[in-house]
Amino acid sequence: MNHSQQLLITGGAGFIGSNLAIALQKRGYHNLTIVDNFSSGAPDLIRGLKNINLIREDITNSGFFDKLKKERFEVIFHQAANTDTTYSNDKAMIFNNVESFRNVLNFAIVSGAKLIYASSAAVYGNGPIPMKEHQKLLPLNSYASSKCMIDKLAKDAIRERNISIIGLRYFNVYGPKEAHKGKSSSMIWQLSRTIKEKKSPRIFKYGLQARDFIYVKDVAEANIRAMESKERGIFNIGTGTTVTFNRIIEILNEIFGTSFQPDYFDNPYNFYQNHTQADTNLASKILKWKSRFSIEEGIKDYFNSIKKETL
Ligand SMILES: NC(=O)c1ccc[n+]([C@@H]2O[C@H](COP(=O)([O-])OP(=O)(O)OC[C@H]3O[C@@H](n4cnc5c(N)ncnc54)[C@H](O)[C@@H]3O)[C@@H](O)[C@H]2O)c1
């Protein structure tokens, strides 16, 4: 492990990027550059971190990477994306996410950097459970389609070029520093906020939708593991287990000392993932990574931060 490596995090002022930056600094990696256009994240999220080189830039702009070429990055963690699965402008979604990735990929190829990027369980849509990396991809919206396109570009580059790429298909991530995401934040954050406001948590009928919720500290750890690994490829990053929205409300009631009953309403979306669950065999065998937090432990750890976040 070479702690003097120069590391670049795109989208590093966002939810997962900021948690990753914190985890890297805790592990002794201090040469961090963050690039973000603050379309969703904000400098506040990384305020406590020292010696960060923070650049405000839109990475769909390829000219930016020409300027960056004189820097020597060993590893790039690409987290930047529009993450709103209900975003109505498909063209803008695809442009933002795919062009960003194309620019980062070209930069990694030219500079010889290792590329670790965020893919998503959204690529599996309502496909068979548990979701395996090689199963058919069934994107339900433009966000998911953008991630399918990115994975295809990555696979082609792994096959055709001598470049180290690891794609991490995050499942449903929750944890500190996600409040800015509003309706794109995790159901755990959204339901906890309603309970804190002393209102009944509203969920789609009848709360049986199930998610493989993964704590953000586990996701940060998966990125660090990927940085240290010599492998290439695309890996699921989930716990391998699921929990229903009804159960999340029970856990939150236990934590907040409340007894709210769910307020069920009709799901207005016809492009909704009803169930996600990762097959984690590849990640554990090849990346040697496994999640550490159960849902109860993750929410408990998160709760200490929720108390501090603005509601
Ligand atoms: N949160 C989840 O549950 C989840 C699940 C699967 C995959 N992911 C992926 O993880 C990554 C991080 O997501 P997040 O949840 O932290 O969301 P986020 O919105 O908090 O972070 C994304 C960051 O990227 C920045 N960004 C967006 N477009 C940009 C551009 N063109 N140029 C520069 N910066 C740009 C935003 O300002 C934001 O800070 C994304 O790629 C997302 O698709 C997240």
C-alpha cells in the first residue's frame, strides 16, 4: 500500500464521494483531488477534511482533462453522475453520465491511472433475484440505461486496452451525508425524516418492496479494496440480503422510540424496481470484499449522524 499515491475522486463532494474521501484519509491517503460541479453535492460535505485539492468543474467538459494531464494520478474513483432515477430529460441524463465517463476513461487510458467507477444495481431492473453480474441487464429508466452504457464502455476497454478498471455495482446505499439528494436519497433517510417530523411514514402499497441496503461505510471500503486489488471487472456491492420497507419502519420506530404505522399509497411509477438483492460471490471471491454492517447495525451507526443532520 503506497499512501503517497495521488488520488482523484470525481463527484467527491457528493454522498458516496465525500464518505470515500473521509475513509481514504482515515487510512492514510492524503493526496486527494476532488472534482465536482456541485449540481447535487456541495463543498460543505467535505468541509472537515484537510489538504483536499477541490476543483469545481463539469467533467462532461473534455477540455478540463487536457488541463489535468500534467497531474499524475495513480487512481481515479469516478463517482460523479446524475443519480435521479425519475429525471425526465433522458437525453440530458445520458449526456451527463456517459460523456463524463467517456472523458474519465480516456483520461485514465492516457495517464495510465487505475479506474474504479460507480455502476448501479439499477442495471438489473426487475430481473431475477439474487442479481448476478452476468445476467441480462433490464434498465427501467434513463439513469439505469446510462449505467448499462458505461459498463459496456468499461468492458470494451478492459478487453481492448491495457487498463485496470473495476466497476462497482452499488446496491441501495444509505448513510451520513445523503440529505442533499432529496427524493433521490435512500428510503431509510426519507422515512427517518418523516418519523422525526412526527408524521406517519408514507410508502407504496403494501410496504413489501425489498431492497439490498448497503451502508456507505461498506461502500467506501469496497472502493479501497478495489484500489488495492490487482483484478479487473465489474462486481456487485451489496450485502446479499434484503429488507422490506415495512421492516425499515419497524427498525426506525425502535431507534426513535416511536410506534408509527405506515401510510400506504399507490405507486405512481411503472419503472420501479420492486426488489433488489445482490449475489455477492464474485466480490467476495475475487475482490476479497464483504459488507460488515447488518441493516440494524448500519442504521444504528447512521442514527448518530442523522441526529446531527438538518431535517
Ligand atoms: N446512492 C446510491 O444508492 C447509489 C446506488 C448505486 C449507484 N450509485 C452511484 O454512486 C455514485 C455517487 O452517487 P451519490 O449517491 O453519492 O450521489 P450524489 O448526487 O451525492 O453524488 C454525485 C456527485 O456528482 C456530482 N456531479 C454530477 N454530475 C457531474 C458532472 N457532470 N461533473 C462534475 N460533477 C458532477 C454531483 O454534484 C454530486 O456531488 C453515482 O455514480 C451513482 O450513480 C449510487
